[in-house]
Amino acid sequence: MKRMGMLFRAKANKALDRAEDPRETLDYSYQKQLELLQKVRRGVADVATSRKRLELQLNQLQGQSSKLEDQGRKALALGREDLAREALSRRAALQQQVTDLETQHTTLQGEEEKLTLAAQRLQAKVDAFRTKKETIKATYTAAQAQTRIGEAFSGISEEMGDVGLAIQRAEDKTQQLQARAGAIDELLASGALDDPTGTAKDDIAAELDRISGGSDVELELQRMKAELAGGSSSSQQAIEGGAQDGTQQSQQSPRKFDKQ
């Protein structure tokens, strides 16, 4: 059970560490500090309100004490010593209350000063933490971007890894198709596979077609040479025959002139 508990805590800690974003943690801590500062300020305001309320009560009691003192003097002036004694007794009771309120007022004033000083110090710490927080966040963001760029260049990032696998699969499929096409061409050329369209021929058929085609060309060439040779001999004979006829006519024409 202890091993299972330790294993569970280790797994949970690793999962939390993977899911934790330092920037979010810093923002959360800053928010908590702001809430604490707000509570301290609210406490300062509450103490100041209590102090102000005591001051109002003190002023009221002091006014009543002064009034009783005046009444006692007037009663003593009128010869009413009993009334003067009663007024002074009431004034003494009020003075005791005033003394107690003054003690409380002094205590509250001291607490207010302490809270005010604490609020000022906490405000300074919150401001310093905010500056440090923004600096850490900027540094973390820059380091994260630099890491992603380095991983992209090196090809070890998840996105680039997926792209590399896709390219590798495409190249493998292309090579497989090229090999299959080459094998089919070789089988068609060797006659191992029949072409239903009749357009593909094996090597022997192609060689026979080439030889027969070449012999037909040779026969046609010999025929054309023979025709040309026969045409040239007939022309030569016609030219020679025409020349002999001209010579005979030239020899017969002077004889006709002589007879005349």
C-alpha cells in the first residue's frame, strides 16, 4: 500500500508538473497577493472608522462633561450645593468614560499606524513581485519560443515529427508504386503477362516486327531505284535517237538543193 501510494503521488506529481505553466502560477500568486493587500487596506479602513467613531463619542462626552461642569458652577452660585454635587458626580462618571475611550482611541490609533505601515510594505512587495513576475514570464516565453524553433529546425518536435513521418510514408509509397510499375513493364516485355489491348509486345515480337519492317523498306527502296534506273535509260535512248535523225536530215537536204 505504501508503494502504491508513493507511485500514485509520483505519477500525480509528474502529471501536475507537465500541466503546470509557470506563467499561470505567477499570475495566480500575484492575484493572491493583491487579495491580501486588499484585506489589509480594508482592515486599515475598519480601524480608522472605529477610531473616528471613538473620536465622535469622546467629543460628545467631553461636551456633556463641560455642560455638567457649567451646571455645577451655576448651581453652586445659586446656593444649591446639592445640585452642584450631583452635577460634579455625573461629570466624574463621564470623565471615567472619557478616559476609557481615550485609551481605546490611543490603542486604535497605534493599530491603524501599524496596519498602514504594513499595507505600505506589502504594496512595495506586491509591486516588486509584479515586476519580477513580468520579467520571468517574458524570459520563459522567449525560452519556450527559442526551444520550439530549435526543435523545429532539428526535427525533434512533435509537429515536425509528424511531418517527417508523412513525408517518409509518401516517399515509401512512391518508391513502391515505381517498383511495381517497373516490374509490370518487365513482365509485359518478357511475355509473362498478356496485354488485353494488344499494344504491348515482348522482345521477340518487337524484333521480328523491326526486321520485317526493315525488309519492306529495303524492297521498296530497290523498286524505286529500279524505276529511276529504267527511266534514265529510256531518256538517254530518246536523246540519242533524236540526235541521229537530225544528222540524217542534214545530210539529205544538200542533195535536194543539188537536184534543183
